[in-house]
Amino acid sequence: MKLFEPEIKGEWHVLRLPAILEDGSSLWPERFKIENVLKLRARIGEGRFSALYQQIPLDVAEQIFSDPKFEEAPNDTKIFAFWDPAFRKAEKKKDFNAFTAGGANGEKFFVISGEIWRAKLGESYDRIEKLCKQFQVSRLFIENNKGEAALEIEMQRRGIQCKGVTSFGDKDFRIQQYARMNWDKIRFSNLVSQKYLKQILEYSDVVERHDDAPDSLAGLIKETKFGPQAEGMKNRIGFFEMLLNEGRW
């Protein structure tokens, strides 16, 4: 195959025009109202919509999460957030920072914001502060498995109520227990980042892929004690029954 000179030099740039922008609005609201775009999204499913209208194809091989449900949170929902930080140096499978904000209301858990990114620590501090204040987060949970107490100290200095938490056990188990088992009760806002959603929908317990977004979601659900909690033997048995029924164990 013959390559053109701009392609060889890496001068090609992909122009992506997603039907739904990162702020949840329609790309062309005068022609396509956001309500109609969302109806189309629900009708054809997230995989097709993401590929055809968002220009972000999903790799759904061995995926465990079905199409997400979208609904905005009621105004009286108390909002919490979970930040899974990343500090590794640039490498092939460098982790992402992952941020999830939401809360329970009745029998549903509403995710009003979800983002993943790579940045220097100072930039991440600024971004987390902005998100917490934008969504009026009542408490931010920060994963500090490596003893990063400085994260909690810095966010408190910026006026953010926060708490450092340590995640124990297997990450795949946490994602299955807290995110997968509650999936039918989780509702996503249109403000949730497409990159964040894509990482959740592509997550697999068989094929190795980035898992920062689903782990952040699982962490928030765990810390807010929504749905089945893994501490009880009854819930552990329920989790393994689910795996058996799906033929995954």
C-alpha cells in the first residue's frame, strides 16, 4: 500500500464531529434537538450510536456491561465524588486519572459527572477542585493505596471536604461487585464524558484493558454504601451466583 507523504510524517489529523458534545448538548441543535438525539441513542444502543454518531467505535469483545441508561439526577440528590489518581511515568499502559460524581436517590444511583484524563499533578488538583465546586460535591473520596496523604491535605487546603480511602482485594472483584451488580440501577447524565463511558463499556474481566473509569465508579458506589456490599456473606454468595448464571466462573 502506498502512503502519502503527510501520512508518513504524521500530519494527518482526525476531525471528529460527535452528535453529542462533551457538555451534553447537540452538535447542531437547530437541526437536531438533543431530545431527539437521545431518543435515537436509546433506540439503537450505545455501541452503534458511539460508532455511527459519536465517531468513537467501541471494542465490545468480552464486555460485561450492557448499554447504559441515561437520566438526569433529581435536584435533591446529595452528591459525592471519587477520584482515582494516576502518577505513573509515561509508558505504554499508563493509567488515567478517573473522577466519578453522583449519589443515590431512591432505588437509583445517578452519575452526574464522569471523566478520565492524563495530566501533571498540579493540573489534576485544579481540575478536581473545579469539578467538585461545579457539582457541589459534599465529600470527595480519594484512593490512596500508596499512602498519598498529600492529596487529601492539598484538597482540604482548597476547601474540598475529602477522605482518603484504601482499596483492598482484587480490582476485578470490586468492579463486578459494586458496578456490575448495580448496573441496572445506575443512571448516567448526558454530561458524563464519552471517553469515560467508553472505558466502562469496553471493560472486560477476560481481555486486559484500562479499568480506571469502572474502578472509580465502583469506588464511589462502595463508599456511599449503595446496593449490595461485599462485607456480608449473603452478598458474596449473591455475587458468585451472578457469575455462575452468566457462565463467567
